[in-house]
Amino acid sequence: MAYDRYVAVCEPLRYHAIMTSARLHTCCALAWIVALLLIAVLFAFHLNVPLCGQRIDHVYCSNRGILNLACIPTPTNNIYGLAMTWTLSTGIFIIIAFSYIQILSASVKQGRNDKSVRIKAVQTCTPHLVVYVLYEIASLVIIVSYRSILLWMENKTTVTPLTQPIVFELEGFDVPPGYGPFLFFLALFAYIVVLLGNVCDLLAATAVLPRLMIHFLMGQKRIAYILAIAQAFSVHTYGAAVQTVLGAMAYDRYVAVCEPLRYHAIMTSARLHTCCALAWIVALLLIVVLFSFHINVPLCGQRINGVCCSNRGILNLACIPTPTNNIYGLAMTWTLSTGIFIIIAFSYIRILSASAKQGRNYKSVRIKAVQTCTPHLVVYVLYEIAAVIIIVSYRFPSLSQNIRRFFSIVTMILPPAINPIIYGLVSKELRSSIIKHFPTKVHPKS
């Protein structure tokens, strides 16, 4: 329907020539076939799955409701279901967003001379846009209802609000006897590797790894309220900043490949500093607002389910529901991740187009584009894979608690530890600088 609205507004005189009866039927059929195929594959994973229960905790049956009764883990269905949901929702959002950006641009241009064009655009698009927004709001209500009421009821440990000073106890790892020192040195090594990275990576590692080392060496799991908020704030700031910084870097890569001769004129020192500052300011503002909802929230528990503190981990101990924080947190996460994905996707589509056109005559252009973009793209993909691992791990009840706890902090260890290696391998300047510190001796032949 978004494509139909796009043609109706942007190509009004050619609408009937483009959207013929055959094409309309093809679009409708294709929409249904894609939906049916995706769901058919999803339910194909039910074959030969033994069930060990009969009670479905819902008012109707669903894929997850049925497979929650399975006697064995269902990893393929879990991974496919998550991948399908994310790909479908993000893909449709991009199509609708692109259509409405084009519609807005066309109606503004044409509407300068003819006011009826804007009125026609509003009349044509309003029903479709309202239906889409209502559907997204309904989906958000379902997600929020599970996070605000059910989690609150399950995690409330007492009915009397705690008073300051509050000291939390982290769930932590189950460390076997004698393994504490080994795990301490392992965490220390990871932290030393992260120290070679950038400020953003260092933020998360410093917030989590030193306290984790204390936990491994001394078994300390207690953390004061202020320190818990500081740790959670740092962890969430890292999660937001790593995305905004990658978005700013995508713009830099776009200019470097698509406008190589004008790169230094466009990406001046002042503009680079502005992009970096803007990326951090946006991330900080988003997280400051998120944690502002902690003010005056009474807590009725002290045990945080995790190896580090987080916004949700702390608010799961609240004596009252926290719907505002839930809604804002979900909306912020989705908007930020989808927005950055669109920026990066747009940048790389333009880069691919430019390198393909210029690369017909100059092979070096394509080589330069690959060298310029590979580190950034690999870092982004690694971060997304780490985030997906966290989400997927919660859908496997059979996983051991230690593995699930490790997966919960993998985004703060794996990408920061690998980033220096990725940039070092690709950057000629860094490679040359490292090689200079290891001079090779040439032994004359005897």
C-alpha cells in the first residue's frame, strides 16, 4: 500500500499506466505469498518436536506458546522467529519511510504552485499512515504489558519499600572452587586489550570488568545504590554511543568514497569534532532521560538478576509498575537502532553505487572503497551479532546460567577487544607504526 500511495502522489498522471489491474493483483498476491511462506517455514520447525505439557499461558494459541511446552530446546525456531520478525518489521518500516519521504518531498515541491496537491496527498496517505501507526502502537502495548506488570509482579520480593543507603547484591557467576584466580586473570587480560581501544569501548569495559575481577578474586557481589546507577548508566551510554558513533562514521565513509576530491573540504576538523560531539551528546541525552525515571521510584528488593547493573535490572525491583520507563526504553531502543541501521544502509547503498560506477574505469576505486569501509562494517556487524546473541540466549531456558550471564556482557567484551585488531589490520598507518617498534635484523650470508 505504501508503494501504491507513493505512485498516486508522486506520479498522479501516470498512476493508471503504472498501477494497472495486473500489477495491483500481483502486488496483493506477492504480499500474501511472502507472508504465508515466512509463517509456513516458522511452523515447519514444529515437526517432530515432542511436547511435555498441555497448558498454554494465553487466551489463544501461538508459535511461542506451543513451543514453550516442548520437551527439548527449539533453537532453530527461536533464531528464525527473531530474525524473521526483525527483518520483516525493519524492512517494511524502511519501505514506508522511504515512500513517505518521497511523498513529502513531491507534495512540498508541487504544493508551492498548487495547494490542492498537498490536500490530495494528505487525503491519500492519512488512512494508510493511521492504520500503520495503530498497528505499531498495539504491538508496543503488548510488549510493554509484559515488561511492566508481569515482570514487576514476578520480581517484587517484599512489600515494604527500602530506605537509603540501599546496597544491591548482584547475581554474579557461579565460580567453581579454585577457578577464581584464573577467571580474574582472564578478565584482566580482556581489560588490558580493551585499553588499546577508543573512549567508547573503554567506558563499558571500565564499568563492568574491574568489578567483575573483584567478584572472581574475592567473591564480592554487593554494590551500593549510587555505584549501581553509575554502572548501569555507563553500560547504557556505551550501548547508545557505539551506535551513534557508528552512524557518524558511516557518513564519514560515505563522503570519503563518494566525494574523494572534496573530502577535506567537506569533513573539516570543525565538522569532524561536531559529528563526534553530536554523537556523544545524543547518546548521553537519551540515557539521561531514561535514568531520570528512576527518581522517586521505591525499591522493594536488593538482588539484581545479572552480573552487572542495568536500567531494567534495577527497576525490576520497584514496588510499583514503571510503564513510562518501559515505553520510553523500548521506543528509544527501537528508534535508535532502526535509525542508525537506515543511516548505515543508505550510506553503503550510495557507496556501492558510486564504487560500481567509478570502478568500471578505475579498479583502484573499488579497492579503496573496500579498504575504507571494511573496518567500520565489520565492527557494526560484530556489535549487532553480540546484541542478537543476548536476545537469543533468553529464549533458551536449557542454557546454563553461567553461559547466559556471560552472553549478557558479551557486547561489552567482544567488540571492544576485537576493534583495535580490526582497525590495526586494515590501516596502513597503524601497521607501519607497529612494525617500526619491531625492527627486523638482516643477517649477512656467511
